[in-house]
Amino acid sequence: MAEPEFPHAPMPEGATGVLVLANGEVAWGRGFGAEGAAVGEVCFHTAMTGYQEIMTDPSFAGQIITFTFPHIGNVGANPDDVEADNPHALGMIVREDPTAPSNFRAMENLDGWMKRHTRIGLAGIDTRALTRRIRSGGAPNGVVAHSPTGDFDLDALLKMARGWPGLEGMDLAKDVTRETHGTWAGGIWRLGFGYDEASDTRPSTSSGRAGEENGVRAEPVEARAPQNRPHVVAIDYGSKFNIFRNLVQAGAKVSVVPASATYDEIMALNPDGIFLSNGPGDPAATGDYAVPVIRQLLETGKPLFGICLGHQLLALAVGARTTKMFQGHRGANHPVKRVQDGAVEITSMNHGFAVERDSLPANARETHVSLFDGSNAGLELTDRPAFSVQYHPEASPGPQDSFYLFERFVGALTGVVR
């Protein structure tokens, strides 16, 4: 099968958007959302739902997302379905023009949401061909641009694409992390209630009447008082909100510190356990300041749990290596085998770097393996209460295949084996 190409062709009539790859390939389309141009790594994502969560995931900083599912935007946008206060993906590429929303939770259409958050959209692209291009040639650098007048300087856009240095060696955690220490107590979202626990105060668009689910009155989830919960200090390298919500749902009290937090600052909070979050960029670059702190934290003997970038940083802290992947794993249907019992979890993944499984030291045991390509998807230490996974259990693609990881971590803090 020949590699698909996007030839440098004359602009067709009515084109208001364009994708320019660093090798000179050009694809014309229809722009939506914000006007302007954005440069980054062009990747693809196979999820059929959750485009708003994907766009706001800090792990997508520096990337332009090609959605393989053709109907993006049909449920609109709302203030609940976000993983950060603002989008971090630079833009999106889709097959069909976003339609008017058809969902009772929608507060605005996707075009307006993208405009409001200065993110560029490009529709009318052959996303199958582009995805095949990425699979065969790797994730390229590129520029996505939108001009309602169709006025584009292709030479300047090509120069932008070729001038962007790429994600390898780039520390983006420092750009997306919070600036100060804070607390989190908002639980998971439930139809009819919004988010459990009132500290997550953003308005819910989930139902017409509070406390009523599909017309049936339901009681809130039982929860221990915060002062009686084990205390987790989460290091924010670019965390998704739903990770914190799942930690709360599993029974923890959560404090969040910036990626730059020192060992002394973390320990001053008197944690029962430490969480290492997901995030964007090259783990080796973030590891310059994160790994020494993680090594000190491991010496305390306190339980430690990492997800995605946190998984990679834990691996680096014990002497393993990470590497840039050819195309990365991004989707909500990735099968992962649990080594202990052979069970298969359907997982959500979003990473362009991976832990080199052959580099794991003797005290690090592989716990999960990707069934797509055999790459490492989890590890645990044999001499410390520390474990991590490459995928995102909080994204619930299974939908609850992997929630046991949060229960396992919080159980280790309380002495309750789960």
C-alpha cells in the first residue's frame, strides 16, 4: 500500500483552512474556531467520544490532534467536560464540519468554544489518509492555520513547521503545571448531581433538578469526612482533573503541588502517599528536576503511584530509560494485558514516549504490557511500595476496568489490601 501524500496543490475555491507539514505537504480545508496559525506535532487520536476532555488534557500541550472519528462537535461543549481550566492542545483536525450540538448538556457549540479559547480547527481533511501518513512516517511537525478570507502565506507557514524543534528534549510540564500549592476535594461527576462534594464549585449542566437521576431520587455517595481520609500529595506535571476526582472517590484527601516542588516542600505537608501525575513533553527533560525529588521520596518508604508521565519519571528515578515513540499511543480502546493474571484491560492512552522495558532494573517488575505493540504499560518496585501505569485509568474507557489502581493505592495508605 503506497504511503498517502498531501501534495502541494493550488488552493481550492472556498478553502479557509490549511495544514502544512514540515516536509512540504499541504492539505486544504475549512477553518473553524480561532483565526491564526499554530505549530506543533501532528498526532492522531482514535477515541469516538470525549473531544472536549482530550483538547483540555495538559498532556496534549504542543500537539495538533487529528480525530479519526468523523463526527466531532455533535454534542457541543459545556463547563463540566474538561480536564483543565483551558485547552492545551493547539488545535484539531476533523473530517466533517462540526454540526450544531444535539445534547441536553450542551452550553455552546464547538466552534464558539474553540474561538473563546483561541484554538484553531480544520475540517474537510481526509483524516484517514493523514492518519495513515502518521502511522507510516511518524508524527510530523506541522502548522494548522485558519483565515476566513483564505489569505495564507504558505512559505511562512512552511518555515514555521520546519523551525519548530519537536517534542524530544522539550520540558512542557513547567508550562502547564499549577503555580502554587492547593487542595482538591471534588469527587467524580454523576448524572443528576454534577460533581460530588461541593468544593468543586463550577456549575453543573448535568440535569434539570439536583439530586434527581433519570427521574429517580438518589442519595449522595457515602464519604468519610476529609479529616479522616489518608492524605495524598499529588505532584502536578500537567494532571487531568479526573485523576484528582478518582483519588477522592477512592477515599483520599488530596493536596496538589507544582511540578517544581522540592522534597522538603512536599514532606512539610505530611503526606501518607505521593502521586505522580501525567503531563506533556519529554520525560527525560522533566526528569532533570523531577527525578532527584522522586528518588528522595522513594527513600521515605511512603506509597507512591504514577500515571503516564508519572510512570515514566518513576522509571527514570530507578535507573530505566525512556524513548520517543514512532507514532505514540493515543486513543480510548487500547488493550493492555495485566501480567499477574493475564486479564486484559481496555485503556485510554495518550503518550508519545515510552519506558524501554529492557532497561528496567532488577527491583522493577513489569506489571502491564500493551497488546498493540508489546511496549511497557506498567511497573512496580519489589523493594518499595511504588507502582505506576502508562495508561489513564481515570478516563474510564472500560469503563471501570482500571479503577482498582486507585483503590490499591489508597488501600496501601490505610493498610487495607484491595
